[in-house]
Amino acid sequence: MNADTMSYERIKESFELLVPKEFNFARDVIDPQCDSGATAIHWVRGDEEKTVSYRDLALVSQRIASGLQRLGVGKGDTVIVLLGRKLAWWESVTACLRMGAVISPATAQLSAADLEYRINAADASCVIIDAENREKIEAVEQHCPGLRVKVLAGAEAEDWVSYAELSRTDVSPDATADTLADDEAFCFFTSGTTGKPKMTVHTQASYGIAHTITGRFWLDQKPGDLHWNISDTGWAKAAWSSFFGPFICGSCVFVDDADFNPQRTLDILQRFPITTMCGAPTVYRMLVQQDLAGFRPAALRHCVAAGEPLNPEVIDTWREATGITVRDGYGQTETVLLCGNFPGMDIKAGSMGKPSPGFELAVIGNEGGRKPPNEEGDIAIRVQPERPVGLFKAYRNAPEATAATFRGDWYITGDRAYVDEDGYFWFVGRADDVIISSGYRIGPFEVESILLEHDAVAESAVVSSPDETRGEVVKAFVVLAAGTTASDTLASELQQYVKSVTAPYKYPRRIEFVDALPKTVSGKIRRKELRDQEWKQAR
């Protein structure tokens, strides 16, 4: 039963997810839909168009799993998957789930150094990558001793396994592994305030099954729906909304294999029978800046947004143009959907909505007690006496970081909010210094460390700065080395330097040269003071 046929309160009260002892998403969700004749993926690139049925997806994933096994990739091995929006991404992810390998998605924006770190940190034995990113792997593979298998999609090259040939491998009887519910399935990298990104591990059953919440209640998926998630496949958002959520509901995923363009997006919505759409708030902010006077989507009935708060003004403009209210939702790389504006529920514009079925969500204080209405605190999930389905297993190789996320009976998300008298959650901000720009999580320490490598920089502090389109952007306060003069040219040079070392989305879009940085008595930089200063000026 979908969210629009029952009240939110009744769904929340009666909802339960049963997790079997053994579970394999490919075997238990994809394969049973083979005889339905349903389409799993509708893919377009320019004028090229392809459809993939659930039967097609099941078969090619069996072939790829068989091929990887013959190359020595086994159950429990980590596989870095960097394929953009090519069909090979869906095929490879399904194949890895099938064989019990652990998928670590990556984005094309990562630099060679970023990929080297991820391969070694995750102890990845295999990469499946597209031709556009091949040279990044070749530049660092000599520094990745655990990397044994390199698979190349979209081209042929010496010392690489051809993805095309791999997808024609004869199916092995052992292609589908008997995976336990608690076996690892995904290893996402997520930025924090200090050090390199952490590895967030999810399991076969808890993650796959819990996205029933995402697909059924928030995305409002039904068989026959054509769902478009405007997201890079390197992020957890793609697992949520381009894979698990729609597939577990038997609907079809729409894929546009092109960089985001707002006018093109509007054109696609008018050309194709897309019924449901998910995008970061930045996507909607850019869409409502277009001329919507003659915009008539072909079949659109339901829109959601996640990744950062969505401005009420944007919601109003989109509703005036389409008759559809964008329903905001909240979750993390470490979870599935935790809070949302569900179909059939009254919406308070700007609110995150109410807790998802299956989760006891609260705003708590430092001692673990619930905060009264309209009082700010930490967003938390109750994990005792029973751990909810959909919460991550752990940060890989980081027991202290994992333990630090728990406070008594609660898991602490790291975000701050308040709850109003009607039980609606309202996002306030990060409890730490992580920057969320256009849905991307950016750790300030990563950017600061790169800036310090430049000869012109003596010290730097990186914080969020408000931005109308992206919500917030990266701003760097820079203290220059002796003998260096501040200039616009130097600012551009520093920006380009950061882009050359790490993923471009992390570069500081704003740079301010200062004589000194505010610090604590012990010498730690007071990022909060600089961040508060930025946001105060915007009010």
C-alpha cells in the first residue's frame, strides 16, 4: 500500500521491515521481476536511446559477476565503480551485489590522487572505470599494491580487461552468492571535519530492504512509474534514488547520460513520460530561473528534493508552474531516508517533514534527553533496544569514529534541528564544520590542507558562505606567506591549484586574504567564528 492511500500516522504505526537471515538484492529483488516484462532502465544520450528490461539486467549482471569471479574477484572484495551514467554502472552494481562484492562508487570529479587514496584505503582489488578516467588509474596504479583487476568500459586498451567482453562471459553456476543479511554491500566515502574521507559501510539486507522506505513512501514509486533522479552515480543519492528505491518497487529508472543543463532538463520532462523526479535543491533553484510560462511536463506527478534545505520560494514557483509541490526529505550517507514530506501529508514549506516509518527520530540535548518544541538540538535516531534497519554498519577501519556517533541510546547524525508543536522537523545546520554545497559534502580540512601546499599560503581556514543557487559555497580565508602580495590573480591561481589536486567541486569559490585567523587559547582555528560572520552578513 502506498503513502497516498493511508494516513501518515497509520503507516508509521503499522510499519515493519522484516530482514531475513540471508539476502541478496540481485537474487531476491531483480531476478523475481524477470518474467514481468517490465523495463528497468530507460537510458538516453543525445539522440541515442536504449531500454533495459529486468530480465536483461539480471542476465548481464550474471555474466559480469561470472567474469569477475574468473578474474579472481571474490565475495567480500571491494570494487571501485566509476562509470558516470553509462548503463554499465547499473549492470556492474547489480553484478557486484549478486556475487557479494562490495561496491565503492566514485565520481569522475575525483582526481588521480583521490582515487589512489580510495583504492588503498578500501583495499580495493578491482576497478571498473570508463575510458574518460582511465589515465587517472594508470597514473597511480603503481602506488596501489592491492589492485589486481582493471576493467575498462567504452574502449579497449592494453593491460585492461574489456568490459564488453566481460559482459559476454558464460554464466557460472556460482555467479549468485549466498550472502548473509549482514554481509557488506556498499562502501561510500564521506567527508568529515578532519582528515581524509571516512568509509561508510552498508550491508546487503539492511540497506537494500530499508530503501523500501525511500522508494515506496517518499519517491512514491509504483510499477509502471518512470523515475528520474538527477544525480551523479558517485554518490549515495544514486543508490537511494537511481537503484534501490525504484527497483524494489518494480518501477523504471530514467537516465540522461549528459551533464546537467536546466533547459535540457525541462525539455526532457516534456518529451518523455517521466512520472517522478528527484533532484538536489540546486537543481530546482536553477530550473525555476528558466522561463516556465509554456512548460508542460508530459507525465510528471511527483517531485522530491534532498541533500540540503529547499527554499520555500522555490517550492512555490515550481508549484505555480507545474501544479506539483516539491517534497523535501532528509537522510545521510550513513542512512536511508530519515525524515520527509510524504504524499498525503500536509506540507510546511521549508520543513524537513516528519520521521520516516521505521525510525524513531528526535532532537536531543547533550545528555540524551529530548528537547522541547522549538528548541534546537542534535538530530538523533534511537538505536536501543533495537537498531533500526537502514542504519550503516560502521565506518570501515575506524572504530573510534564509529563509536563517536553514538550517545547513550541514540545515533547522532551530526546535524542540528528543532521540532515544532506539530512534530515537523526544521533543519538548522551542521553541528560540525562540514560544508554542504549543491548536495556535495565537503570537509574543510581537505581544502585547507591542499591550500597549505601552495607556496603563497601560510595559513587557511575554510568555511561555508551563503549562496542563492547552491545554498552555500566554500570560502577560504587565507593568510599569505611573507613576501607574497594579495591579488585577484593569486586568488584565481589558488582556486585552480585546488582544482588540480582534488575534485573540482571542493575548490573555494570565494577567497578572502586576511592578516590573521581567529584562534582558541590552545591555537585551534575558530572556524565557527568565521562561518557565523559570513552568514550574519547575508541576513
